[in-house]
Amino acid sequence: MSIDLNTMPKLGFGLMRLPEKDGTIDMEHLCSMVDAYMQAGMNYFDTAYVYHGGNSEKVIREALVKRYPRDRFMLATKLPAWCMKDPDDRDRIFNEQLERCGVDYFDFYLLHSIEDGGNGETYERLDCFNWGLRKKAEGRIRHFGFSFHGSPAYLIKVLDAHPEVEFVQIQLNYADWRNPVVRSGELYEILHSRNIPMIIMEPVKGGTLAALKPELEEMYKAARPSASIASWALRFVGSLPGVMTILSGMSTEDQMKDNIETFRHFEPLSEEEKKLVDKVRTIMLDVPQIGCTSCRYCTPGCPMNISIPDVFRAVNTMNLYGDVFRPKAFYGGVIGQGHGRASECIACGQCEGVCPQHLPIIDLLRKASEKLDT
């Protein structure tokens, strides 16, 4: 069953950064966000087995599946390589996901975070591609693909070996277009040249592109006074041919409202606006930043309970704004919630083994400690 890009909502609701209250997912706000999204005529929801410690799949059952007819929405989830040891784990996890979500099938199903070595080898060893095709034949999966965090060369290798793949999910935003690690632009060109539909994650780079230095925001505001800063990042991605759906991990109703407005009457970037985005990117990337997207894959297994993304957020704020007081106050609040200090890292390497951005986290935490723990 081929995918008709014209029937897909341009904005997808990513369920990795849901609103929280007192340490748990805020169901009242989540339901309001689901309702606003559905009422805007959009219906693509993206979750995963590991999001919110396994709770993302459970709450979408309550906020969406129990409240809307099954044919009104599309639900996507993912099979995690790092949770599997043998072939039996494939069905164990899949059946648990069906139960968690309260559905009989998934509209889109992905092998989660394929990359060179590691996860990619696990999916091959456990024959997950053929397994996915069998699930599709059984009617348990409507469309089968994978999310990708590897090199362009490895993407070509996987696509050549598995022409049955219907779509690929990649990280793409204007800041990472020429990033020598993420290499968004190269991945996009490979997929576009093969006419493979793309789902885009991290279009606003974990919120980084929603709040820029004042002088950069002024450049955008001069061109479009009423447009949000985040809308520029979303329109950059939405202007690219072959993009099927753009995932936004919205955690507030205001973010939902703003994103809906961006896509309700979507306008691709004009040639002048493309030049402006390129200019902003050039200036922005002159400032060193840690390329963390706050996916939080690193935090559950940290033996010292260090909230690594929040540490990096504080450092990036220091670097971007030259501000010391507010980042240190933010960091102090994180420590006050029971998380470990950057200085308490024992260099076990667990975090680096699961980081989709391939960041040298141990060294970055050491440097962060020099800024934050003094």
C-alpha cells in the first residue's frame, strides 16, 4: 500500500515531550492538546516504546484511542533494538505496544534509531525487516519503515538491502543541514533522489530554534513581525519536496496553537526568506553549542541520575547569551530535584552508547562541570 503524501497532515504530534505536572504526564492538558490538534484537521501521532519511560504509549490510549474513532487518526510507534536480545522479543514488545495503546494495528511502524553498527546490526541479526513485513501481511502494520541517526553511507546500504521500506524518519532542521555529524542535508538528498517519503523529527532542534539570540530574532521579526521564531524552522522543513509529515514534540497548549497556525495555511519559504534563514544559520553557528536535542535516551540508565540534557541546556544558554546567573539558577533547580551534578559523572559510557547525536557526553559533562559546579 503506497503512501499518498497529499493525504498526510504536514504537522505530526510527537509524543516524546508531553506536558508534565508533579513528575507525571498532565492528562488534562494532553487531552486539550489532542482535541485542538484533531479539530484542526490533523491526525498523525508518533510515540515509541521507550518515550516517557514507557508511559507515552499508555497515555495516548486514554487521550486519543478511547476518545476518538479508530479511523479518525493515524498512530505510529517503534521497535527498540536496545530492548531486545533474541527474536522472541520482537513479538513480546509488539504485543505489549498493542495492549498499551489499546489498538489492533499501527498505521506506521518503525525500527527505532537505526545507525551504523549497534542498533543496525541488532535489527539485521534478529531479522526485523522480514518480521515487519510479516506483521504487515497480518494486518497489524499498515506502513513499515525506520528512523535513522547514522551516516549517509550507511543509509544507502540499508536502503539497498531493504527496498521494501516505505518511508524513513530523519532528523532535519536548518541548523543541522550541514552539521558534519547529523548531516541532515545529505540524508535528505539520498531519500529525495529515491522518492522515499520522509517523516522529519527535530525540526526545531529540541526547542533550540524556537528561541534565538535577540539580534537573530529581530532579523526574523523584521521580515514577518507576527510570525513566531519556531515557525521559521517549521516552514524551512515544510518547504522541502518529499517531506511527508513534520513531527513537533509539543509540550504546551501555546506551542500547539502556534504550530497549528503555521500549518493551517502553510506558506513555503520565498527565495528571500530562504536567504534570510541561511544568514541566520551562518551567524548562529558561529557560537559553539552542544548539539543535544533533549531526547533523553541518555538519562534512564545513568547510575548517577544526571539530567544530562538539562546540564547541556544550561551550558548552551551560557554560550548563546553570555548569561551566567540564570543558567546556574536553572542548573541548581535541577540538582534540587534530586539529580546528580555534572561533576558526579563516573564515565561509565552508558549515555554515549545510546546518544542519537553521537555526542562525547563524558567530556562535555566534565567541561560543563567547570562552568556550572564552580
